[in-house]
Amino acid sequence: MTRRRRDWLLFTGWALTGAGYLLALLSILSIGLFILPLPLIGTAVLATRHDAQRGLPGLVSSASLPLFLLAYLNRHGPGSYCTTAAYGSSCTDGLLDPRILLASGALVLACGVTLFLVMQRRTGIVSAPSHSR
């Protein structure tokens, strides 16, 4: 496996682990304690890998996942959204603007990926062999 591919796998692993922590935190009053062992195992597995710190910007990008979920859940917003069926109608009030949530999620994701690429470029420059005459 190439170093570049391994780094992206580490980035993805840290992003999924961070998303697991966020999901456990956001659902702590219901299923959060049952979810928490999964990101803990993910952290243990990733932290024992050689050069695992190269994928740590994935934790930054993981914060975008709840924003994308909120954007999807508010996709009929902003404001109210009503549906009708044979048995009656239902309305949901107070929906947020999904474009703002989507843009925020994209910005956070881009920040994590940018940080990852900058770190890769810096370590690539540092680890390149120097040819002195």
C-alpha cells in the first residue's frame, strides 16, 4: 500500500471515529452510552498504527457530518413544511435554512482536508532526502 493511500485511510478512519464520538455525545441521553465503545475501539486501533497522527485532521472534518445530517433533516426549510395524507395532515415548524447548514458543513470539511493536505506536503518536504554536494 502506498503512503498516500495509507494516509487517506488514516484520515477517513479518524473522521469516522470523530463522527462516532459526536454521535455518542449528541445522543448521550438515549443510545450514546451504547455507541461510545465503537469510537473508543476505533481510537485504540488507530492510535496504535505507525504514523497515525498524519490522519488526525480527519477529526476536524468529522465535525461536518452532523452539519450535513442537519441540512438533510431541514431540507424542506426554512420555515414550515406541511404534508397531507389520506388520514390527515402534518406540519413541521421552525425548520432551519439547509443551505447555511450545508455551506457550514462543506467549510468544516474543507478545513480538515486542507489541513491534511498541508500536513502531507510539509512532511513530504521534510522527509525528502537532501542531496548535498
